[in-house]
Amino acid sequence: MSIRERRRGVHRPAGVIESHAPDDPAAALDRPLPDRDWTGLAPGAMAFRFEAPSGSLAALAWGESGHPRVVLVPGATGSKEDFVLLAPLLAGAGYFVESYDLAGQYESAGAGPGAGQSYDYRLFTADLVAVLDAGARPAHVLGYSFAGIVAEIALATRPDLFASLVLLAAPPLAGQTFRGVRWIGPLSWLLPAHTIASLMVWGLVTNRNHAPPGRLHLVQLRFEDTIRRSIDEIMQLMKNAPDLRADLARSPVPLLVAVGERDLWPLELHRAFAGRIGAEFRVYRTGHSPCETTPHQLARDLLALYARS
């Protein structure tokens, strides 16, 4: 889609590639992924702190700082370690990759709102804009799950900071986003944010996702530091997501919606969302976390997007 077509609101059907082919080389590399220690410093990663508007954020970087820049933003209850399989693949292809823990989450638990304030969209967006402003720009940005909403807001307000935007397993609905989630959709209108957060935490720590031992250890460890209030208030934000579809459709920035076929939201919702905003659409044979379970396939599609941008 050309810039002129985007600005005129012309939409093409999203390009769909479902990575199921048995002879897919990237899928072959993803199938034998071994478990690992997810809690230590990943090989090739550099740890640092970034002083953001909300406070000091824990961050990791891969690659050479002079190379084109990629910023990977984790979602609620996640962390920068969610990208330790994906980031080296991007860095190996000639990109400088950064990721950070959201305010209130894991090793950024000390960052957050001031007295009497909350973890709101303004806080998370201001942090992302500050991160992007502090390095080479425009940058390729990936927003994972909740962070997809934050990245959408940042793109709408500061498009000059973006070379591309990838929405990885991000909510495909505006407003009360949980209404489309498979397992709590019908009840989500009645459940308060704290209850939804409790269900999420319970599912993760009791390993309903069947994570291998090394991964499960990180998932459980993060909750020792993460501020519970931050999870509750993010769940409330996800019950009030802004509708930015028109802004995204008008943007000349290349867009990609990438999801697992067993994501929290049904594929038809993701596909419709991608079509509405004029994004490319990729589906992987996994769940909500393609960055952890199909990193080679995801990296292949990110690099193709970056090349086209």
C-alpha cells in the first residue's frame, strides 16, 4: 500500500502467511528449541538502566549501537527477557536491539506513578517515547500484547520516531478488549480488573501454559518483584483501550500484526483488525508468545518488514 493510499484511507486485504509448511526452514529451527536458564544475563546481551519519566527502567541491548535500531516492548507481567531468543537473530542480521521492563514490572518495579497517580497510558507512552527519543531514530518498534496499545498511542502522537510497527499478539479490539478473549470474554464485562489480574497471575504461576521448567522459573520469579498494583491497573487500561484504527490506517509507517494460532483472541478478530488498519498479517503455530516459541519465524518476518521499510 502506498503512502498516498494510506492517507486517502484506501485499504487492501492484509497479507496472510500461516507458517505451517513442513519444509519451512525457520519452522524447522524453531521445533527443537531447548529449555534454558531465562533468569541470567543472556549471551551477547548488555544490561543497562534507562532513566525514563516514570523512573529507572531495567533494559537489555544486543548488537552494535551504530546499526539500525529495533525496540522490543514486553507486555503486562512480562519482561525484556521475553525477547532473548528473538533479539540475537535481529542483531545478527545487522540491527541494534533494545528492550526494557515496563514501569512496575520485574526489574523496573521501582519506576511508576507519583503520589496519587496511577499506571496509566500517559505514563507508559511517555516512557516509550523517551526511550525512542534517546537513541537513533526512527526505530523499528514491536509492542507485545498490552504494549501493542502503548506503541499504537506513541505512533499516533510521535510518528517521526517509528520506522515500522509490529503488533505482536496485541489486543485486536478497542474499548473493553477482554470481551473477545476466549476464556473470559462473556464474563469480562462483570469481572473487575483486579479479578482479571488475579486469574492471569494464577494461570501463569500454576503453569496453565505448560511452560518448560527454565521458563516457568522466570515467570514465577518476576512476581516476587513486580508491583501487583501495576498489573491491576494495566488490566483496567485494557478494559478501556483507545480506538486508534483510523490513525493506524492513515500512517505511512509499515505495519505488521503477528499472532499465534492459539492466541488469547480468536484469529478472526486479529485478521479483521489487520485488514482494517492495512497491516500485513502473519500467523504462527503457537500460542500467545511467538517471540518465545517461534522466534526464527518471527525474526524472518520482521527482517522482511524492515527491508521493505
